[in-house]
Amino acid sequence: MKLSSQIKPISYLKAHAAEIVKTLNINREPLVITQNGEAKVVIQDIESYEQGQETMALLKVLALGMRQIGEGRIQPAEDALKRLRGRREL
């Protein structure tokens, strides 16, 4: 993805909002909006946004797991499965 082709001034957003929404849904590439020559916001389609949020959530879970491993907070899989099975039987 080349963001340089996806940079538009805020005036373009104001004048072409419907076209921008349609294009975002088709291309699934974010659009950078500038104001006074500075990048201010990024607009993207909802599916890409949701996918990014899911990816971030998975990365946070992975980072937490790696931290717990580093701290030695682990247990054998067999013990964990026994504990989970015990909860299910309650």
C-alpha cells in the first residue's frame, strides 16, 4: 500500500465525501486527510478497521502470554486441561 497516492486535503473530503466512501469500500485502502499541509486524520472502511482491531486484540493476548512465560507463570497443559474439565463438571 502506497500512502502517498492516498493523501488528500480536507477540502477534497468536503467536496467528494460520497465518492470517497465508495472508493474506500472498493479499494480498502486508508485515506490520509491533511489540514494546512499536515496529516490530521486517516479514514478507512469499516471492514479494514474491524480487522485491525481484531489483530490488535490478538497481539495483546500474545504479548500477555509471552510476558507470563517470561515471568515463569506457566503450568503443564495436562494440569490446565484437568482444571478446565473440573470447572465444566460443576
